[in-house]
Amino acid sequence: MRALLQRISSASVTVEGTVIGQSGPGLMILVCAMQGDDEAQAEQLANKIAKLRIFKDDAGKMNRSILDICGSALVISQFTLAADTSRGNRPGFSGAAPAAEGERLYEAFVRNLSSLGIPVETGSFGADMAVELVNDGPVTIWMES
């Protein structure tokens, strides 16, 4: 699985003019299941993100996790993280898991993150979404399981 994390002050996701999820302070996480991924990778990625020390401590150093700061997460499905731009000018997305499998693994990731004690809100899998965020730092981190 692939994830793009952004440390946020706040974030929200809107579908058809209605806010369906919001978060902050904490993380906005874009997630993509890749071909061959399974639930073990969804769990591994959630565990790694929960413990990742990217929030400032009292000395201003990135030394605290989302759990340490009692932060929340907004998790958005994002198949375009599978983009292959190695040929031509149009990205290919054949590396992404098929939609049904991608949705199952996205939901497994959300469940795993939530089970670790992190309040999680989500977008709508496969929907056309508008995402707004205030990136804190900015801090943006790319991860793969």
C-alpha cells in the first residue's frame, strides 16, 4: 500500500457540496492499495503511521506521534498514488488494485488505524471529492508498506 501523509492543523472533505469528513490537528492521509497488497500490509502501514514521530515536542523537534498528541486523521482513498509516469505524458494506473479490492483494503486500513485509538474520518471511496487542508509545517511524507 502507498500513503501520502500531511501533518495538518485542519482538513475536510466535501462530496456534492456536503462536508462528509473533517480532522485536525493530526494527519490527512491519502491511501492507495496496489496490486498484490493484502490486509497484513494495511495493518502494517496503519501501525507505522500511528507511531511515526512527526509532531513537535516541547523543544520544537519532531519527536511525537499522532498518538502522543491525541490527534485525529482524515483518510482519503487516492488511486492516483499508483500513477506510473515512466512512459509518455499520460500516467498509467494499472499498478493500483482493482476497485473492489482497493476499497476492501482501504476500509481495512481505516479500521486498523481506528483500532489503535486514533479518531478517523474518511472520504467516500471512488467519489469525486474536494479536499481542503491546512498543512502544518509543511510536513508531507510518502510511505509504502
